[in-house]
Amino acid sequence: MLPEMIFFTGVPGSRWSGIAREIKSSGQYDCTDRAPHRIYTHNDFAGHQEAYFGTGMEFPPILDPLNLTAPFSGTGCKLLMSHEWPYYFEDIKTRYPMAWIQLVYRPDWASFLWWKRAGGFDISYPNYDWYETDYLMTKRIQEQNQLILDFGQKHSVQWQQHSTHSDIFIGTYKP
């Protein structure tokens, strides 16, 4: 049985949005955070559809229950998406002890290249201004990936290779 909330994270370019779409197709998730103004399509992919939490984004990365539930109006498990959750892992565990934390890992350079191919700073949603420059983006991708890996190791998360992308791994922390 799924928890009320899953904090879902991956670095920019990790292809985590597509994975979120796959996960949410099960019918057990609240998909009411999808909205026309949140859709960003690149190449043949509807890359972004869900609400994103993050600095300078529509919803800040604040762990207040009203903020976390603001984009949703339905029922089911809420998949809370943010590139910034790695900075808050311990706070998430403390404030939401029943919530899961789902991790998507893809190597730094592959993630950066996919992020650039998908539009980089020129996309319509979400807002990546917090990352400032390509150079800082590469540094934050490295930093966030390291936090994801460290958290996974600390909590003995079991990683599974994504079914169609050999360089993407998914792990879930369940308290």
C-alpha cells in the first residue's frame, strides 16, 4: 500500500519526469497536479506535466503540509517532485516519518547533456533560474547526485535499473 506522500527526486536531466509519468499511470496516484501551464514538450516527449517544488518555482521547497498539498485536489498518493529534496532528506524523515523518499540516479554528465537537449534554461516550465549558469548547473547536479547516493547508501536503499535506460537507477526509502 502506498503512503499518503512520496518525496520524489532526481537531478535535472535524470529523466525523472518521464519516470514520474510512468509511476503515476498506475491509478494509485493523485494526478490533479497536472495542468496545461505545467506542460513542457521537447522533441517527442511531454517532458513536464506535474507540479514542481523548488526555489523560484511555482511551489517553494517548503515542507509545510499546506504548501505540499497545494497543487493537488484529488485523492491517492501524492508524488511530490523536487530536485531540491536531497537538501532536506533528514527534515523530510523527521516531519513525515511515514512518507517514502523515491530516488532517481543518472550519472552527472549524462544528466546535464539530456537537460541541455531538453531545452536547458530556455524551457517554459519549470523555472531553472536558481541554477544560474551551465557551470553552476553541472556543480549542482554533482552535488545533488552525491546527496542522493549518500542517502541511498546510508539507508541501504535497493537500486533497480530502469527498464529502458541502462544508466538510470531508481531506489525507494521506506521507513
